[in-house]
Amino acid sequence: MLRENLENVEKNITLACEKAGRARQEVTLIAVSKTKPVSMLQEVYQAGIREFGENKVQELSEKQPSLPQDIHWHMIGHLQRNKVKYIVGTVSLIHSVDSLRLAEEISSQAVKKSLCQDILVEVNIAQEESKFGISKEETFQLVENISKLPNIHICGLMTIAPFVENPEENRIYFRKMRDLSVDIAHKNIDNVDMDILSMGMTGDYMVAIEEGATMVRVGTGIFGERNYQIV
Ligand SMILES: *Cc1c(COP(=O)(O)O)cnc(C)c1O
């Protein structure tokens, strides 16, 4: 089942890339494995996936030792400052940085461990009350402030678009993210890259790719529905 799901997702990514005139290699698929057992992650790994996304520090730390070392882990969920020490240096990319205080903690833990932590700044592009992330207006200032911290490197932006029935409704938000990313890139801030645009989930990743996503985070589309009761 997982292999078939993956093939479908892969086919859709290829289609969206073709439609947008983009190369398939421009888009990285992250398999979002939250709530799913290690056995399922192993199956997806065997099918060739090396990028996995988790949204909880504890779950990520528990799964990591049971899986191959060449996996790139992505922290995609809201991150509390007191948990930062557990994941700095163990994940390739933290997608969910939305405050200077959080970035300062990541920076200080990275200094302690003598490494550089790659991060994305999370933007609440649709200004939803229920979502984390900073506003579009605050983004430039936050990026500039974080850029001055040691041992932390901004690689781009991330957003979680609204939950919608019709993915076309999110096109405008993906486009706004892309514009914001281009605007920031043009400022040429030291120690800041805007190479990564992490946007698009199971319901809307094709539209996100058409609008410039370079990372899509797909959970349900690969692993099936999540059952939160058994976790
Ligand atoms: C759960 C989650 C996803 C994946 O959601 P699906 O709709 O299952 O693809 C992507 N991004 C974040 C931040 C998530 O928490």
C-alpha cells in the first residue's frame, strides 16, 4: 500500500512540475510520518525516501535511533524553547521558527554543540488565528534579526496553508509566499538564503509546486489517515 501511495505522490509531483515548467529535482518530497510506527517508516525508507518530517520532539527522538543514519529529519511542528536542546544537530532542518527568542535558543544550543543549524522561518500567510507563524509584515525584520545570530542559518520560508476543500483556494497564499521569498532574497542579507520554500501538504501540494514550492510535506497521501486515539 505504501509503495503504491508513494508512486501516486511521485506521479503527481512530476505532473505538477511539468505543468509549471520546472525540473523534478527542484522539489524535495518530505514524508510526514507523525503518529506512524517505525515499521511504516522503514517501508517508505526501503522505497527510497530519505527525508522524513515529524512534528513532536519526543516522537522524533524516539524514532531516530531505530532508523538508518542517512535519513534527513525535518522538525515541522511548533517548537518549545525548552525542547530545542534535544533536536539541534539531530535534524537537518527546523521548519517552524517564528520568533527571535526561539532562534536565540537554537543559536545558543548550536554554539554549545559547535555546529550550524539550518532553519526556515514560518509565516502565517493567511493570518489564521489558530496557526503559529509570524505575519508577512513581520517576516523581513525577523529574518534580519536572526541573520545576526551565530551558528544558525536561514535557508528559506515555510507555511501551513489553510485547510480547504478545493486546493485552488490556497493558490493565492502560495503565490504570496513565493513573492515574499523573492522580496527577501533581493535584499541580499548576509547569512540568509531563500532557496527553500516549504509549502504544500496532501491536499494542496500540486498547487504549491505550481506556485514555486521546493519542499512539500506529505503525510496522509503516503501513510494514510492518522488515528490520533491510538497514540
Ligand atoms: C501533519 C503535517 C503535514 C502533513 O499533513 P498531511 O495533510 O497529512 O499531508 C505537513 N506539514 C505539517 C507542519 C504538519 O504538521
